[in-house]
Amino acid sequence: MIYLKYACLWAFSMFILVRAGAQKEVKFLQKDKEQKVDVLVDGKLFTSYLYTNNIDKPVLFPLVTASGQTVTRGFPLNPRPNERTDHPHHIGMWFNYGDVNGLDFWNNSYAIKQEDKPKYGSIHHQRIIKAESGKDKGTLVVAADWVDNKGNVLLKETTTFVFYGDASSRTIDRLTTLTAQNGKVSFKDNKEGVLGIRVSRELEMPADKPEVFTDAQGNPTKVAVLNNEGVTGNFLTSEGKTGNDAWGTRGKWCMMYGTKNGQPVAISIIDHPANPGYPTYWHARGYGLFAANTLGQEALSNGKEKLNFSLDPGKSVTFRYRVKITDGATPTANELNKEAEAFSKVK
């Protein structure tokens, strides 16, 4: 009976995924020497799980649509002409946070001075637990440690990625479980978190003035004005917020969409009702940062709300997100509401 229950839930979740057409084969190529796992959908690269030593957390990089459009920024790993070079910690798609026991995991990168490194934390990949290819989906399970500058482990992470794809879309379900180790772990409310994506130049919002953004340690980053030719991005949330009005608001989903090479493309992040702080706040910036932050309530609500989530030693929490990447047609709000309903049934 238990197996039947979960089989039915999975089938309901898959209903939305298959409506656009048959699911494609997903295959994993483990490349240990390159410290990555390539994810192929229908024989074409979708993304790579990347855990190289020159970055301070594992990432999915790049993210590629069904038709071959890359929707993530190349910098700093694979810079492309005319794209921004700010925020070097924004790489592909990642999961971390700006205040974990006072340590900044979000902003850590090669750009941090060595004398400042004790203020930052890193996520170290430990092992591939499972890489199971399949005719209609692929499942990748990985383990990682959240550590301080001395290598002390604060959190053990186990993440399951489920990858899907059809003729016009690519989908990632990310389920991440964090377990506190030798002491209590606090996630003080902070705007820098939790699931982040840095998009390509075409999906940014057009901007007509430079801006300065300050990180969790008070370090300013200047975002300059660039040529807006071909820059077409916008945000839409489940609550109808658009553009810069999406930042600091709640919603069960948010979509960043625009046109690249004359073709509509969109990235949608869907929150899950079981996540702490649901529905999430959106840390969505016009310069190309697209993040769901369920933990930063005080920072994102101007002090109107507060969470300050924490874990006692040995206790765990699981975060669930669905990321859907489409091209050829921009999803409607009704379609994303149905997607969110289907994802809410995933355990």
C-alpha cells in the first residue's frame, strides 16, 4: 500500500511534466578527473554537476535549454563577450546561505582576500552516492560537507537531483537534506540565499543606471550599466509581481523570462509547501540574479517578519525545489500554478 501511494504521487507529479510530449532519455557521464558529472537529455548536454577545487560549492553549470540555448552566465568559469563580471560567486545554479553560524557561505569565492577567509564557509563535495540513468528521468544523489575555514563540519548535506526533459523543456527537482553535526546550527535571517541561478545577459532586465549591492559582510559590489541591446528579461511571480517589484515579495513560484537569439526562453523556480518559511521570498535582481530565499525573512521584509531558523545537533531539514527551463513559448501563470500543484505532491 505504501509503494502504491508513492507511485500514485509520482505519477500525478509527472502529469504536468509529460503534457508537452514524451520524456527523453537522461544519461549521466561521470568524469572523475574533471570533477564533474555531465547530464545528457536525449543525447544533448543539459547541465553538469561540477565540484572542482576552484569554486567554494558544487554547482550545476551551465544550464542549457532543449533547443541548445545556454541560459546561465559564463563568468567566471567560461566568460563570454558583453556579459557582466560582477559577483564571482554567482555560478550557474547553486544552493547555500549567507549566515550559517555567522559564516558567509553565499559570497565565498576566489575574490575573497585570504585574511578575510575565516569569515566565510565552503561546501565540499564528498562523493557520488548514485547516478542512475533512465529512459524518462535520471537521478543523481550526492553528499557534501558544509565546513568552516578550518575544515570543521557544521552540516552534512545529501542532495537528490531528478532530471527530466521533453521536446521543449528541461526540469530539475532538487531535494537537499542538511543535518547538523557537533553543535547547534543557526541560519540567521539574511538576504543572501538559498537556491540561486545567475542568468545570461539576454535574460537580465534592461537597466539605465549603475547600482551598488552590499553583501553579508558589508562588501560593496558595483553593477555597471551596459549596452541594453538584446537584453529582454523580466520577472513574474505567482502573486502577479513583475520586474523589480518581485524582489522581497513572497510567492509559490517565480519566472524569469525573455528572448534569446529571437526565441522565447524562461526559467521558473517552484517552491514546495514543506519548505521552512513557505512561500519563499524572492531575492530577484534585474542584473541577472534569480534566487528563492525561504530563510531571509527579516532582511527581505524590512523587519516585518522574522524566522531565524536553526537546527539542534543531529537534527535535519529538507529543502525541495523544482526548476523548469522552457523555450519556444513562455509558460502562462495557469500552467505554472498546475506545475506547482503537481510538485507539491512530491515528498
